[in-house]
Amino acid sequence: MRIDIMTLFPDTVNAVLHESILGRAAKKGIVEINCVQIRDYTENKQNQVDDYPYGGGWGCVMMAQPLKSCLDAIAAASPATARRRVIYLSPQGQPFTQETARRLQRDYDQLVLVCGHYEGVDERFIEKCVDEEISLGDFVLTGGEIAAMAVADAVCRLVPGVLSDEACYTGESHWDGLLEYPQYTRPEDWEGSRVPEVLLNGDHARVERWRFRKQLERTRDKRPDMFAKLRFEDKDEQKLLEEVRRGRDAKKLTEPLSYRPAREEDLADILRIVEDARSSLKKLGVDQWQGPYPAEERFRFDIGRGECFVIRHGEETAAFFTLSTRHEKTYDGITDGKWTEGLEGCVLHRAAVAKAYRGSGLSAQLLRFVEEQARAWGYRCIRTDTHRKNKPMQKLLRENGYRYRGNIVVLCEPGHDTARQGYEKILKK
């Protein structure tokens, strides 16, 4: 790929495009970037490239002759067979997108980027010589150099060999109509904010699914115009898209999140969330919380022991959980597996997120608060159970570092399914 940039400020543009990744690619001969001084092609002693506009008006306009002569010189020095595209960087052009960059890299061997200045360029040059006009967006710059550098960078990084691997750009924002997933690096815990557990467990399939979901969610939240166009042939991908689309109406976590021990005055909010959760589980065909459990007396007991917590989004109760320090006798009868030996775990019971917050990411934050409280109490192990048909909860637990340990039979009201799956998470020191 060869890119010639027609500019009044070649030193400035060269200083940017011959550094870092593009600079190394140019030294290897993978790309060729030339900055050509338009002023060198004037036909007057003053090297004048602009003049006053006919009809009056503010400022000056770049003359057609220096631009055309500069372009002719570039064409004469180029291979005769080159697939060339002349592009004028203009606020009146079509918006530049990743798809535009892909097209330019795919369809042409040489791009000539024309940088205007002053009040623009003589329209006759555009009509006679320009193949395409491109804009960075609905705003005006003092010259085309910044836009030209952006276009050159976006196109050149797609040239094979410029980046170390094709995945360096195919997984980025806009490549397939999605924004990129969030990225994290060391340390694992920074100022109390931890890297998502799913990225630490080495399960590549789960990591890829988590990343894809985050791409969908980010695109939904930040670029709804792009999200509205998404369609997938793969059934699993389309199913996940529909899940994320349904979560669009969830409240956004725009206020600070905090948790604290529940108080008597929180009972009404907790019971309201329980009823919403009971209704949701019924729709999923999950025989859990379908009787009187968990009742108000149970939460009063938890509150009295300091084991029930509410999660607050600003001034609103958004979720709750109970973290029990008592030995759970029903867990002793685990089958098809076993708990980690030598560790006494606290037990996560009775947790739910308010209906308005489903799909907001609060469920994962709830598990982080559970972990924070367990650590504060000195525990290195958290155990919990969920109904064998409660697939959303099982998925949430797995994505946040919990491991399936076996089957459990719990105590519950007659006529309801007692089968549960046991999960456990070992906290790192």
C-alpha cells in the first residue's frame, strides 16, 4: 500500500506517520507513506497557493493549479498499473468508517490524500481530479492534515504484516459492527476494583462468550444505532443478541453502588424483590421460591443476625443477599462430588436483584459484594446452591468463578422440587 499525502505541512504529518507501528512498517517496506509539499508546485515567485474567492467572502481559497500539478507529479512517479484513488478530506464528504478503511485497503494500491486549507479548494480541482470526499465527522478542522493522518493510520494497519496478527484488528471496535469488549491488565485488584473473575479461570470458551456478550452490551449502550442493525446467522449468537436486546430497558448503573446490613425498614423493599423473583422463576419453569419461602420471618431472622444485606443504587434498594455463617447441614449430603476439604465456607442464601435492574450487570456486582463481605469476615470459601433448572443463575455463578461441586437435596415445603446444585468459590489470599 502506497499513500501520498498532498499537504502544506509535510514535516508535521511525517513526524506522526513515521513513528511507532506505521514507522516500523514503512522501514520494512510493507507500506510507503509520502508527504508532498503542495507549495513546491506553484507557478509564481512567491510560492503562493491561495487567492481571494470570486464573489467575495472571508478568507482565501487554495488554487487549482498547484494542486493539479502536485497530483500530476505523484501520478508520474507511480506505477502505471497502480489502482489509485484520489481522496479530498472535506467536511462535506461521506463519514469515514471502519468499512471505508477496509474498502480502501482492499480495492486500491495507492491512495492520494488531498489536504485542504484556508476556506477550501477551488471547486474545479475537485470536479476534475477527486474521486471521493471523506469526512471524519460533522465538524470543521483548520486543515485536512489531521483527517489524512487518521485515514492513513486506519487503512495502513489493515495491510497484512503491519500488525503482528490479523486478530489484532478483527477483534476491535467496528470490525464486525460491534464495539470492542473491555480490557484489563495487572494488578488483579486495583483500588478495590477487581478484574472480572471469568478472565482469570483459564476457560477460553467462557472468556470468548463473556467478551462477545460485553461487545453486544457496549454496542447497545454506547451506539444504539449500530446495535439496531445487528443480525447473526449463528443461532447461539442470535439468542445472546436477543437476551441483550431484552435487557435494554434495564436501569443503567449511573449512581454509586454500595451495600450495607439490612434494617427493619428495608423489609418492604426486600419482599417486593422476592415477589418479582418468584414470578420470574415461575415463568422460567423453575420450582424455586414457589411456596411461602422465603417469608418475612426468615428475613427478620437474617437481619437480627447481621447476615442480610441490601445493595443500594444511589438512594434505591436494587438487590439483597443473605450470607450465612452457620453450618448448612443439608450441604453435608452432597452427592456426585464433594466440597473442598479443610475449608469452612460461609453460605450465600436468598439473593435477588430487583426487576428493574435485570440485565444491568448488577447480578455480577452482587457476587462481588458477597465476596467482599466473606473476606471481611475472614472466610476463604463461599458455598451456595441453586435449582437444577435455574440456568441463568448457574451461568452467572460459573462466569464469576464458582465451580459445580455436586447435587444437594434441600429442605423445602411439601410438593416442591428439593433438588439443587451445589457451587463453591475459593477466594484467593
